[in-house]
Amino acid sequence: MNDLLKGKNGIIFGALNDRSIAWHVAQHTHAQGASLVLTNTPVALRMGSLDTLAEECNAKVIAADATNINDLNNLVQESLRHFGGKIDFVLHSIGQSPNVRKKIPYEDINYQFMQRTMDISAISFHKVMNVLYNNDAMADGGSIVALTYIAGERSFPLYGDMAEAKAMLESIARSFGARFGRKCGVRVNTVSQSPTLTTAGEGIAGMEKMYRYADMMSPLGNASASDCADYIVTLFSDFTRKVTMQNLYHDGGFSATGLTENTLDALCKGLNG
Ligand SMILES: NC(=O)c1ccc[n+]([C@@H]2O[C@H](COP(=O)([O-])OP(=O)(O)OC[C@H]3O[C@@H](n4cnc5c(N)ncnc54)[C@H](O)[C@@H]3O)[C@@H](O)[C@H]2O)c1
């Protein structure tokens, strides 16, 4: 316990169950002294186990669909009342693609589903920041983080239209980051995380194989949800106040690796055997 976030108030989107990255972020930020509001959709609140986490973190739960501006206004205004002050940090840990979920091949994508993917997984980030901005809800020097994946920048099989959603999410972080920085010194960044075995992660066909490949291609190995939470604590702390509009890799070195020896060995064995 270092009290890195003592006296800070944060909203955390996207904790569904104890495998969710957001779940770990809630635990780690609470352990560092933060006060929390936890939020998810009404359906996720019914199906998941957010109340258990809320009890553990002494947090308030407020339901909100992150694609709905009215829900977001209610969430932000209720949070301001609950904290009795402004919000220091926000985590956007939200993703879903009906195309990926229904295993529709990328070439034959359903465009209505694609719009839904964009709304849930990318435009919701704009909506969250729009509502925070217009309610003047963020404290000076605050920090906003969204989670992304490297398929937003490079081609990967199996990730479907989530690739386009992640590219848009990362762009929104830069565009809103410029405006939030000038307005009140608020940082906006995305964290590009290793494949992680969560409910969203396992919705991707072939996730196990992608997970093993990324692990072999990362000199430090895949980063876990708990590792990710540690990193995000630093981004919410006062030690990163000049870091903004960045896509920050948290992937054990995967993004900077061309090839590793164990991957090469495995490939050669496969080719020869
Ligand atoms: N798991 C991975 O391999 C991985 C890797 C890199 C990035 N990410 C990203 O991390 C984030 C969190 O995913 P996770 O892996 O912890 O999975 P998860 O399934 O635990 O979390 C996804 C969350 O999004 C929420 N959500 C869906 N629609 C919503 C809406 N309309 N409004 C509000 N919330 C909504 C779900 O209820 C759920 O809590 C996502 O952005 C995901 O793309 C995941």
C-alpha cells in the first residue's frame, strides 16, 4: 500500500466478473486509497457479480449504458454528488462486437452489427468524455484511460470489426486529449494490452492460440489483468501528469518484437514435423 491515489475519486466502467481487466483496476485503485464509482449496463449488473466487488472496494454502483447520453449524464451527476467533488480518473474498459460474437467472417460483415460495434466499443468513449467535459466534471490534472488492442494498428486474424473500433478509439483519445488538456490539464491515453483470458477475450474464436502466440512473441511474456491494473494505477497517479494522447503498450514487449527464438523453433518444428 503506497497511497498513490489517496484522496482521488474515480469512475470505473466495465467490471463484469473477477476476470475483467476493470475488476482488477478497481481492486488496485482501491488498495491505493481511491474512492470509486463502479458502472456497467443494467444487464451486466444482473448477470455479473459487481455487487461483490463494490462491497470489497466500498464503492457505489450506478448503472449506465455507455452508448446512452442520458445514462451517462445521470452517472456523472450522481458521481459528483456522491464524491462531493470532481472526478480525478476514469477507466473505459468496454468492448463488444456482434459480428465477432456471432462468428461472422470479416469479408461478409453485417453492417448494422458493425455500427453497433463502433457505438459500444469506440464512440462510447467519445460520449463518456463529452459528458465529463460538458458537466465540467474532471478535476484539474485528472486522467482518463481506455483499453485497446494492437489489432487497431496491425492486421490480425479473428479480431473482425473490433480492429476498426480500436483504431477509432485510439484516435478519439488523441482528438479529445488535445481539447481536455487545454481545458483543464486532463490526460487522455489508451493502454494497448496483451491478449487476456476474460469474457470479452474468450468471445474471439481462436483466442487460446492467439494468447499462446503472443506469449511466445513477448520477451516478458503476456501481461495479466493484474499487471495491467498496476500500470493503470501509475497513469491515474500524479507521477504521469505530462503523458497524454498516447497509445501506451502494455504487452511484455510484443509490439517491438520481430521474432523470438522459441517462436522460430516452434515454427520450424511445425514445418518439419
Ligand atoms: N481480453 C483481452 O484480450 C483484451 C486485450 C486488449 C484489450 N482489451 C480490452 O479491454 C476492455 C475490457 O475487456 P475485458 O477483456 O476485461 O472483458 P470483459 O468482458 O470483462 O469486459 C467488457 C465489458 O464491457 C461492458 N459493456 C459492453 N457493452 C457495454 C455498454 N453498452 N455500456 C457499458 N458497458 C458495456 C461489459 O458489460 C463488460 O463488463 C475492452 O475494451 C477490451 O477490448 C481486452
